[in-house]
Amino acid sequence: MPRAVFPTLLLLLLLLSVLGASQACLPDPASAYRFTGAVCRLTYPAAVVLNEKTTKVIEAAFQHARYPSMGGEKSLLFIGRVIYGLDNLEVHNLSIGRSEFELHPGEGIGMEITNVSAVFKGTIQYGYGSWLVNVKHSIDFEIESQIDLGINPKLYCGDGKVAADTSDCYLNFHKLRLHLQGDKEPNWLKRLFTDFITFTVKMAIKGQICKEINKLANILADFIQETAEHFLTDGDISVNIAITGPPVITANYIESYHKGLTNYNNTSAVINDSVFHPSQLNENKMLYFWLSDQVLNPLLTAAHKDGRFQLNISGAELTVILEVELTRLLDKQGVNLFDIFNPEVLPRDGFVVISMDFGFPHHLLVEFLKKTLQ
């Protein structure tokens, strides 16, 4: 069975995708290793922390979807032609049960959001009989629904960043019950509208919800790209972390590979013999960053030339400074808004591993959704 953890696009993008400048990436991750200066591994335990945020993202998708007007006509014996239309469809009383996901190694992510309950309200415009066909009648309606939502995102290399294709999206309706205002219309009319609404509303909701989820993915991607560009820029020093190959999915983590090229005064570092291998990272903490010495050395050199770093120190002292300076930089760029636990900096031969656990404050997602979906 899927484990109950956060399956939304926030999981796919928020900490996984540190985005950078656009260049083509190699199709095979292993062939990209030697060009990789930085690696980000998001492990399964991180999903537990993010799980409760699922409902807010799905609620946003339902509430911000815009449902188009729909209509049609039908010929009935003894009645003639019935013309009908559905307008002003809105969502009310939305509640979401639980969310689950599975990582499918080498394929993608299977996501299920179950027991989504909502009341859809709107207006039916109709006319019937040859002598009424041009006369408009209307009646308000409510539809009680219970829905399961499934999404199977595929991660790929898109414009130099980790991107998610959410086109494999489906809705299963377990209940779709129509209530006409007052329930005083003829039974044949209710039956007709029930059939009509059952079909058209299903199609409209599926199309608009899946469209909104894809839109939300793009909003998150743009937001993270802007945030990452800001985070990795300080004065004349910046880092190009476009991805070198497609992300890798195993049963226990999602991993992305980045260039990590330091840019200073229009000069860029080069990495073509990186020593990275996945075995150099484990899965005991939520988040891991692997940084090549070929990232750190040009970065320290640029800092020295820029007058920010003037010390001659040992390797052990560098570790202490990295811990202090990383924390300071994270705080400066706003990551102190997260709850970071047990950060570790482990120097190795040719690279450094930074690992941490974290908490995700509820207010951050709420504020993000307010700003981006208003």
C-alpha cells in the first residue's frame, strides 16, 4: 500500500529542484556524473513532514479552477426539443480526506488524493417545447460529490531544470448527486438534467482541476527558480546550477544533479572530472547536498578576490567555518523560516556532504498560495 506522505508538486519541486541557467542535459544520469558539481537528495522521511501540506495545494487547485459554461440540447417524445445550459459553477464545502504516494523507481511518482468531498453550485438555463424554445427558464442547483484524484507525474530535464509533467491526471467520482432548487420541477426534467450534469460536470471538473494542478506546478517552478537564483547570488558571485542529467527516482529518494559552476566577474569555473557517485550519500536524514571541491574551491577563491575571505586555515577549521557560514547564509537568504535540525558538514576526499532534517512551517505554504494564486 502507498505510504501516507505528502505527494504534491511541492514535494517534487520545493526542495528538490534547485534551479539555474538553461542548457541541455545528458540523457543518462551516470554519464552526467563527471560534469556534476552539486547533488540534491530528498529522502522519503522528508515527505512525512510535508504530508500535511497536501490538502492546501489540492484545495487551491479546486477553488481557483474556473469552470466554463456548458450546454446542449435533446429531443424528447411529446415534449420536443429541450435546450439547456449550465452556468456559474462554483465549489463550496470542500474537504479532503487523505493523500498517498509511491515512488516508482526509474519511472515517476504515483499520487492519490482520496475522499475529496465538495458541493458544486450553479444555475441551469433551459427551455423546451416548440413554443417555449426562445423563452429562458432557470433554476439553481447543487451537486454533492465525492471524488478520488490521481496524478502520475513524470520528472524530466526541462530547460536546464527539474520539471514535472502532470498530464497523467484522472478523477474517479464515487458520488454525484443533483439537487434542484425546491425539487419542484417535473421528474422527467430532473432525470434529464441529472444525466446531462453527470456527464458534463465530470468532464468540466476533470479538465479544469488537472489544468489547475499543471498551472500550480508551473507557478511553483517559477517561484523556486527565482528563489534559487536569489539564494545563490551574492554581489558579483553567483553559481550556475543548471542540471547535468535527468533526476533519478528510487524507492527511497529523489535525486537531482547540478553543474555548480562558480561565476565571478564574467568568468566561469569548469567541471569535467567530478568524483560523484550515489554511494557517497545515504538516506538517514531528510535532505542531502553533495558539493564537489571543484565547486567550493572556486567559490572560496572568488570570495577571497572579492575581499570576503582572508584567512589561512586548516581543513578542520574550514569545516567549522562552513557550518557557521552556511547557517549565516541560509538565514540571510530567508531559509531560517524553515525549522532546520541537526545540520552536519562532512568533508571527504574531493567533496563535502551537507545533511539536515527540517520542519516546514504551515504559514509558509499558506502565504505562498495567497501571493501566487490571488
